[in-house]
Amino acid sequence: MKKGTARALLLSAWMVWWMNPGGQAQDWHLVWADEFEGESLDPEKWSYQTGTGSEYGLTDWGNNEGQYYREQNVSVADGFLTITARKEDFGGKDYTSGRIRSAEKGDWTYGRIEFRAKMPVGQGMWAAVWMLPTDAVYGGWAASGEIDILEYLGHETDKVYGTLHYGGPWPNNQSTSNSFTLDEGDFSGEFHDFALEWTEGKMRWFVDGERYQTLTAWSSSGGSYPAPFNRRFHLLVNLAVGGDWPGYPNSSTSFPQELVLDYIRVYQEGATGNPRQEVSGGFGIDPVVPNPVLSGARITYRIGEECRVSLAIFDGTGRLMARLADGVKAKGLHEAVWDRGSLAPGVYSCRLSAGERTAVRKILVR
């Protein structure tokens, strides 16, 4: 289902609360999101970057990578963004893949960026969701900074990295990094949740709600602290093949490989967004915010006509855990606030029934 203007306005107006490790509530408001519900990449939010990097002054994208980026390797369907890496000759390269960015369409100074993704697997696969400065006012890379929310190497399927690049222009650049390793399983077998919280003078990285890195120290040859991370940055999503860090694919690497995103959302503290607007029709549950749920969530749903409505939370066995709405509701948008209380961590479902129609949203409780 394609999203409309009213739904985008609703998303920008949602408010969510997270508790930081010190116990102080942070007032995050959703200001930008892509749920990938259409049939193609949203041109109002993303642009393609294609080629070998020389088109942008970066031979082999600056990392001796082996792919040619093409629009055809980026697809949106069934609620997911998929970037596919293929072994095929094109443009003088042995591989093709995809790369998109939000520059001048989604640019922010500070915020919480979160997304849900599933990784590829295999030697030479290098997936990333990251940020670059839109204006680069402090000088060339990395004096104006780089924020790597997630980097993943296909031969280390249980590990992801979060990194800051800063300092002076290359070769005087510096970096600080840490990694997160799963206790069991891997990042290619199922979806996981990733987030970065970026405030003035502080960066925090999370995997599945667990904070694994906090950074408060960096520098820039082009400005005083907290430069360079006090200017607007934009998002990039790509799947590279080969390069200096992961090395190139070998005989054990099978193709095609995919980086899949379920959604990506950006929140800012105290942002008001646009006023809420009612819709004239439609049916369904909008993305639950936040998800995963830590203490509670705001659930917004739509019905296309006045009718009797039931909105409830069920556990994995189908047992009723909470009833949030039960009665006649008018056509349009409605909201319910859910307090998870002492509910055990796990996967739950939110079920909306209105007349003969039913919609379900999965909810992860941490």
C-alpha cells in the first residue's frame, strides 16, 4: 500500500519516550521515516548513487571496491528495501550492487536513527548504513566527519561495527570503533534492530535495544569540539563487494546476496513535526512506536468507516494480554497507548478488528 501525505504527516507527529542508562527520559519525536511500503524507491526521500565512484571523485569508492552500483540492484516490494549484489560483468567490474542516499532530502543535526535489517553472508560482502556530512564545512574527509551506524562483513556473520571517522583530511584522519557480537545466531538468519542516538557531544550505538558503545571524544582540524558532529548529516545505505577491509569474494561466496531493510526512522528531541491530519479512508495499524517496546508504545490505527472496533495485544500462543479498544469508533485515525507493565520479553502481536476486516502488527518487547 502506498503511503499518502496524511500518513507521512502522522508519522512526523508521533512522540516516543526512551529511558537512557542514567534514567532520564528523552523526548524523541519521529521526523522522517521510510517503511518501504510502495513498489519502488521513494524519490522524495532517496537518490541513487551509481557507477564505480570515479563519477564522484572516488576511484573504486575510495576503498578498492569491486562493484558497479546500479539502480536495478535496488528494489522495494512487500514492505522491504532490498539491495542485491550479483556476480556479473558490468562497466568494467566483476560485480554489481546498489547504493542510495538521502542527501538534501533527509538531513539532520542530532537525532535517533533506527532501522531493522537482515544481512548478507559470504566473504567479500560489506553492508553499511551510515552518514556523511551534507555540507562538509570543516574540510575534506574525515575533517567533516563520518558516522557509521552499522558496518557488517559477510564472513563475520555474528558481528557488527559502529565507528566514527574524524580528525584531519586524509591521511591525517582518525577513527574510533567498537563491535557487537551476538551470543547466538547470526545477523544473516533473521532481522535485528539497530540504532544510533546522536546528541550534542555524545553518540550511543544499540543492537536489539542493548547499548554497546558510547563515544564523547573526537576532534576536527577544521573546527572546535563538538565539531565535526554538530552539522547536518544524511543517510547512506549500500552493499559493497570486496574492498580493502573485507577482501574480495572467494570460491565459498555464493551470489546473489541481499541486504534487506524493513524500515528506517529518524527521531529528534523536542521536534514538533507537522500537525496531525485526519484521513478520509483506509484501514490498518501504522508502525508501532517504539518497536522494540521497552516500557510502552503508542499505537495508531485507521478505519475507513464508522464501526465496532477491537484493538488488542496477544502473545505468541494467541492468548489475550491487553485490550486497548472495544467499541464503536468513527471513521479516521485513532490512537491507543499501551503500557507493557510486567509483560515478559518476547514477540507479541497487535490485532485490529473492524467489521469483517482484520490487521496485525508484530511487536517485539524487550
